Amino acid sequence: MRSQLLKSTNRHKKKLSNLPTKKKFTQKLDTNRTVLNLSEVQLSPEGIAVLAKRGNYAMTPYQPSSEDTISNIEAGIRGLTNDETEEIRQETARILQDAKPTNTNLTGKERQALRSLNNNKNLIVLAADKTTPR
């Protein structure tokens, strides 16, 4: 029995050692090909970097929204007894109080560039037209 366990363990170790190692994707996007500025407005490198991430890029919020969380929990606990609802409310308050700010997925300069792009009413940002040429 012990020899089978040892044999199996060694086989698994060998398999694990032969697995390929993960490599981080380091290729950068060519922003000259992904962002085309047709306006007179000069874009900062950070603004171009934000636009290169396209419109489907979601920024992480700095702090979770307590109001949304509380309203969703209140809607979910309507049918419970008073003791259960009070316990859930206390636990929710504790969790929200202990919640730490999330790590941002944009640099400070990128966040500032995104804010200035959004505030500039003379700019219109459009997604690329992906129709095939005829």
C-alpha cells in the first residue's frame, strides 16, 4: 500500500514539474493603430493609453458603494423575521465598516486623463467601424 502511495506521489510530482510555466503577456498595443485622433485637440500619452483600452473597459471603484449594497440587502431580507433581519443588518454594517479600498486598475495620470476627456464637450469618442470593405 505504501509503495503504491509513494509511486503515485512521485508520478504526480513528475507531472507537475513538466507543466509549462506561466508567462506574463508583455506585448504592448500599438496605440498609433488603435487610437485615431481626427480632432484638433492634442491628446496626452495617458489619454491615448486610456482610449486604447476601448470603451468596454471598466474602472474599479475606489470604495464599494454602501448605499447600493444596503438597498440590495434590504430588498432580499423582506420576508425574514425581525431577529434574522437585525442579525443580517448588523453583519452587513460590520462588513461595510471593515471594507478596504480596492486596488485601482488605472494609474493616477490615466484616471485624470479620462476625467479630462469626459469633461471636454468638444470631443466625441467613437468606437472603430468594423465593417468589412467591399
